[in-house]
Amino acid sequence: MMDQVIDMYRSLLDENKGEQEYQAFLEENTSFIPRHFVQNHGIHFDLVLRKLRISSDMITDFVFLSKSSISWNYVMIEIEKPSSKFFKDGALSLHNDFRSGIDQIKTWQAWFSNPNNKVHFEEQLSFLKKPVRDAPVEIKYVLVTGRRSEYEGRREKIDLIKSYESPDFKIMSFDSLCENYENNNELYLGIRRNKSVDIVTEKIISTNFLDWCDESDFTLSGPLKSSLIDLLSQEIQKARSGSKISQIWADRREETFRKLERMQAKNA
């Protein structure tokens, strides 16, 4: 199955599709989403947000949060197309496709360089900053564009592309997205709505978001809610038949179960 998905992805790269075709594929196959700037606690809540608005005229393709014990990374991902060019034909001169992608990132960087803008954006996602609420936030950027074949084996081209990177900005080709596919966990796909997130994924990826969230933080798809209720019921029943430590675990899972029921009632 894994090889089939990778083969499907590689075939898609050879087709001259629009950006939205590749956006849709990544939304359906979230293990392909870049993992640059992931800190030691992983991707927060195993959640990636699609088309998150930065400001009235700027929208990201994907955003995820990642934390350590002392800081947060908010990672902004911009995808172009596999057919986008790095260089003009037969030259070392940069193509307008690549310049356009770089300009997009620089526009974001300029906007976030205003402290008021950064604070405003952080407040949009403050309800997700759990349990390390007060740790500082760093904004990171990833640009996905073009094909590796344009620069592979050409040191001068590789160096020129890398010269646009910085400690908070990485550039990737579409080919590189499948290199760690087998090691990347799937992610919940979310859409931010005011002070909550709609999780549109229908299967269970993990349950850790339930342990920390308030019932107002998320709206869950119907199949996901049903699956989570079944899973928690089974875990509680199994723990109740175990040791004293298992009983404590069961109590905690029952609290989570009741939270999920309140979410279900609220969203009914």
C-alpha cells in the first residue's frame, strides 16, 4: 500500500496539474507534508491546518505547530507546482516561477517582522498552545516547488538555491516530499473557524488532543467522533478490570470520554 501511494505521487508529479491538485493530494495523504522545524515533541496534536489566513490578503497552504519544553514553532508551508521552474532554460539565471515563490515567503516574513502582526497571529491560535501556553513563538517557513532534476548534480545551481535559505526558511523540491514518507505519521487535517478547529479527518490518528483541549476547541467529523467513542469505551472497560494503576488510568479516560460526549452534544 505504501509503495502504491508513493508511485501514485510520483506519477502525479509528471503531470502538468494546477497547484490545487497537489494541495488536494497532500490533504488526502498528510504523511507527505514537510517535517522541517519539527521539535522534539513532534507536530502538536498531530494536526495540520489547511489554508490558514495570515491576514486579509495572505493565506498559507498548510500550517502546523511544534513545541519543545521552552518554545513553539509555527511552521508556514507554501506549495507551488512540480512544473514550476528554478532556472531559465540553459542558464544559471533564476526563473520567475522561483522568484515568485521566494517573494511569497519574503512577503510573509516582512509581515511577521511587525511585532503587532506577530502577536495578532499568535492570538488566533492561542487556544491550541496547550499545555505550554507562555513559551515564545518562532515563525518558520517552508517553500515546496519544482523538481530536483533541474539542479541535481549541479553544484552551482544547488548553492544558488540554498543561498536563499536561512535558519527559519527551507526550500524543498516536490520529489523530496516522498523521501521520508514511510517514517512520517499521518496528521489530522483541520480548518480554523474563529476560536476553534474543524477536524475533517474521519479516522483516528491519535487521541492526545483530547487530553489537553477544551470541548470548544474542536469540531470533529461524525465518523471520527464515533470511532473515538468506541476506542475510549474499550480502553475504559479493559482498564477497569486491571490493577489500581489501571483504575487511575480508567478514571482519566472517563474524563476524556465525558469531554468527547460534550463535544458531540455541542456539535449535534
